[in-house]
Amino acid sequence: MAYTEEELKKELETKEYEYGFYTDIESDTFPKGLNEGIVRAISKKKNEPEWMTEWRLEAFRVWEKLEEPEWANVHYEKPDFQAISYYSAPKSADPNKSLDEVDPDLLEMYRKLGISVDEQKRLQNVAVDIVVDSVSVATTFKKTLAEKGIIFMPISEAIQEYPELVKKYMGTVVPTTDNFYAALNSAVFTDGSFCYIPKGVRCPMELSTYFRINEGGTGQFERTLVIADESSYVSYLEGCTAPSRDENQLHAAVVELIALDNAEIKYSTVQNWYPGNSEGKGGVYNFVTKRGLCEKNAKISWTQVETGSAVTWKYPSCILKGDNSVGEFYSIAVTNNFQQADTGTKMIHLGKNTKSTIISKGISAGQSQNSYRGLVQVNSRAENARNFSQCDSLLMGNLCGAHTFPYIEAKNKSAQIEHEATTSKIGEDQIFYCNQRGIDTEKAIALIVNGFSKEVLNKLPMEFAVEAQKLLEISLEGSVG
Amino acid sequence: MLEIKDLHASIEDKKILNGINLVVNAGEVHAIMGPNGSGKSTLASVIAGKEEFEIKKGSLALDGEDLEELDPEERAHKGIFLSFQYPVEIPGVSVTNFMKTAINASRKARGLEDMPANQMLKLIREKSEMLEIDRKFLSRSLNEGFSGGEKKRNEIFQMAMLEPKLAILDETDSGLDIDALRIVANGVNKLRGKDNAIIVITHYQRLLEYIVPDFVHVLHDGKIVKSGNKELALELEEKGYDWIKQETVV
């Protein structure tokens, strides 16, 4: 029998999470709860210098005074921040170990994720900094990068080895006072990546980090800092998957990008955290602050493929401070079952002749809610600022929702701002057309969804575009029997 | 090849087909004519396996195999092709990519490997030249922003690529100017062979001047009320469908 929309929906609802396994590794976990003592303990565990401890404590005091934001179009039970453990490190982790000595369980986990380090090594073009829970366990390609003067290491190491760089830039784009989750992250972040590209250097490979939440009941607070010095270029990719857990897990990351004069940063994300089961139970809360600063003639591109998490609250943004700087945001957000996503971007035009492009593709299925929220702000001194925004929504079935919340603030008359939006539905006619040409329903949906997302998929680095395409198919289809 | 016996079909309890009998053999071209609402497109959809139509009675078989339990894609794998009256748009999917996916899906169903890229390219070049299709056209999104004529030509291009056993052309002539009609008809004629069959659904005699049928059937109220050779089409053109309606009443 051919698929009706009804059957299709059922199929989508019963799709199990592909990466829903749990690796049993002995963990070194802090007691639950958050106070100054815990913040100090994290800092001590990391052997941090005094200034870092103070920075964290200041953030903690800010956080205590802040309220959780409620303006997003998402509804969920708020996490109990005193019921979370703020530090969890796999006991076998040791950054100085060679790969052969790494816990075979960990290697097995990478294998299941399809990111075996051995394989990654052979990929040649990809340097990987893998983060399992909170501690980096393997960093490859460090040497090749070092020859060019590129620094790519866990941020905890960078704090030890390059304190002046970290001190100079951390918190300059996303200050500790920015928002509730950014303040929380600043107080308790345990690891993440640090990247510095020296003047005039073009990073010869894609830099990549895989994040993964493993320990039940732990939050993950990654901190990423990427600095592209004058006239340099770097392309960075983060990919995420998490094992299936019953309780909601909190993820509150902060990513700061700094593109100095004439520099360019491409930052791509593939996010596939556990979205909860088909009844909407469990899943990751993904409350992330990502922001980049562009100096003169600099360019920052955010590309994201978001298929996971129960609740997403995420707005990768660009501050176009320098004249002639360029900001781009390309996004595909997929929600299924009871997932909720409120995601978009902020383009803040401060400099003259600044340009921004926003392409957002939302795909909703099941009973999910998918919102685009974007701000285009043109400052009074930003002569000749230009923006183009396009927000497209694709709906599957009758129970899901797509929402668009565009905010435009133009304080300079010379600004040119364009906004286009479309909403469409995968029609039975489209599926029948494909069926008639011999393409089954599962493939037909993949084809239609990939076609819809093509403009964004094309922006991903080649190596990852194929993976992202697969991820879209996995998230929406399941195995049609 | 195709055998339809006493076929009754309805949509949402509305009867549309009321006992169709039709036998199409390999090498034959059949034309099905009839006024609006007589059930022509429904017949095409039922053969292709569109779900919303329910078969109430009767049977349809391809090469002796009952089609009723087969999914539309399985029917396609067996060689049934429908050139749609209103082809749908699939944004972001190029004609080439769509064809590649379709051909490889059918090959997979037959236990074959994907068609090698160079062979695919050769096939595309050959068939697009036959139908005088500009190569640029093939990288455009499927049917998106196509003119009526381009859509129909694209349908016949797909037919040429898939080389079906049984092709059903549903009002392929509508929306075509005379030049495009000639190109499309020439393409279809080149695809005629002793091993395949074509059913042409049309309102007008015009298309049949180019694609000359072996048999003409007239459909009225979900039934074939008259069958004949190509002369019947001319007679219809001259006398109009009222002639048939009156005759059936009598």
C-alpha cells in the first residue's frame, strides 16, 4: 500500500533515536548543586590561574541575579540548577596519552558515532578535537597546525599555555552579563576548544570538534573561542550527538568568534542531540549563545544544521563593527515529534557598507514547533548597510507549527533591508509524483527535504554536506518497512 | 500486456469508473477520448496506483500480474509510466538529480547496481537531443518556473529516460503550441516499439494527427461507450461529444 500522510506521520513518530546507546565509563563526577564552592572546585580541578577563578566567580554572582529568559516560543519544565552536577570527566581521560592507550570503551563510542579517531586521522584534511562530556581526550594534527603557528587545543590547555590571548578575548563578544545561560556557562564551563589563526595564515584544513554528552544528570557547558588574526582564514565545524537518556539534560554553550581586519571565519554546526522520545519525554535542552565580531573588511559565516535536542534556544549572531564587514547565517532546523526550536540570528550593523545575508530553512513534522527569530539592526552611523533575509518553512502533517518572528530596526536612511518568507507543505501529490517514477516514499521525502535545504547544505564544507544530508534523512524518516 | 476487466473505482464514495474493459497489447497505441469529467484522468491514476482512488470491483493486470496490491513505485518498477497532466514542482531538485534517483531506484528494484555516471550522462545527452531540450534546462529545479510546454516536454523526457513498458500520456497536448506539439509527438513516436505500448488520453483529435493510434476509445460516465480505429477520432471531432452522449442514451 502506498503511504497516506497519516501513515507517514505515524512512521515519523515511531522513529527511534539512532545514537541512543550509553557507554559505561567510570566517571569522576562532582556532587549536584551550584554555589561558589563548586565554581572554585571546577577552577581548581582545572589548575586554573587566579584571574580565571575570579572571572568565573564574577560570572557566578551575575548569574545569581539574572532570571531565566521566557520570551522564546518554547514551553518546558525549567531545569533545577541545583539538581545538576557541574563537572563530569571520564576517569581514563588524559590528554597526553597516545591513542593506543585510550580506553577501548571510548574508542567504541567514537566508532558508533562514526567518528573513529583513526578514521579521522586518515581523512587528512580534518583535525579533530573530541570532547566527551567535559574533558578533551584526543587532539590530532596539533603538530601540522603548529608549523603554521595555528593554535588549536582544548580551552583548558589554552588557559595554561596562552593566558594572555584568552584573557584578552574571552568575554569580549559574549560578556558574562549577556544573558542567564551565558553567565552560567562563564561560571562553570569545563572545556571546549580554543583556536587562534595568526596574521595572514590560511588554515590548511577544516578544524572540527565533536561534542557529546554522556553522563546522566550532567550538564555540558562548552566554551569555544576562535580568533582569526588580520587577513587570516579558518573554517571550523562542530558536530554533536548524545546518547539517549530519560531526564532532560542541559546544554548551555558559549561560542565567541573574533575576526580581525580582513579575516574570515566559517563556522559550521551539525547538531544531533537526543530529541526526546516520541511522547516528548527526555531530550537535551540546548540553550546556546553564539556570537561573532567582525572588524574592518572581515567576514563571518554561520552555517547550522539542527536536527536534535528537545528544546533549542540559539541565535548565532554577527556584530558587524568594522566598515565593509560581512555577516552570513545559513540555517536548517528540523523538528519532529515534540521538539521545540526557537532559533535564528542577530545581525548588528555598526560599520559603513556592512552586508548581511540570512537564509533560514525550517522543517517541522509530528507535533513539533519550529520558530525563526531574527533581528536585523542598522545603527545610525552604518551608512549603506544592506541585508537580505529569506525564511522558508516546510510542514509535514497537520499537527506541527512553523512561526517566523522577524525584527527589523533601521536607524539609518540609507539602509536596504529585504525580507522574504514562504511556507509550504510536502504534498501527497509531490510524493505520488516521485512514487510514480519508482522512488519510494522514504526516498521521496529525503529528496524533497534535501531540495528544500539545498541552499544551506551547499554552504557546508564538502566533507560534511553528505553527513548532514544523511542526518536530515535520519531525523525525518526512520526505516519505512 | 494490460488487461482491465469490469473496473469500478470511486473517490470518497463518488463513483467515477463504472465498469471499464480494456486490453492493450505490446506494440499498440490506444487513444482514450471523452468529454470533461468522463473519468479519463481517473483511469490513468488508477492504473498508476494513486491511493485516494478505491477499486470497488473488477481487476487490472500487467502481464498477467494483478496490480491492485502493488504500490505506485512497484508499478513503476514494472514499467508503468504516467505523463502527468499537471506535473508537480519539486524545488531544489534538479531534473538530472531527479532522473538519476528514479533510474537507480528502478535498477535497485531489479537487483542492479546504480547506473555508472558516464552511462547516465550519455543517456541524458542522447534523450535530451532527441527532444530538442537545452542542456541548461536539466540543471533547473524540477518543474519550478517551467512553462506549460516545458513541463510537458520534461514529462516526455522522463519517459524517454525510463523507457517504460506501458506509458500513459494524460493530456500531454494541453499547453503545447504547435511546434512543441510536433517535437513531443516525434519523441513519443521514436519511443514506439513492438515491446511497449502507449495510452494517449486527450480531448482533441489534433495530437492524434501526430501520434497515430491503432485504437480509439470513447469514455463517457466512467465507461467505454465506443471503440474503433483512428477514424473514430475524426468522426468525434466532426460531430462533437454530444453525438456520443445521445447515442448512449438511445
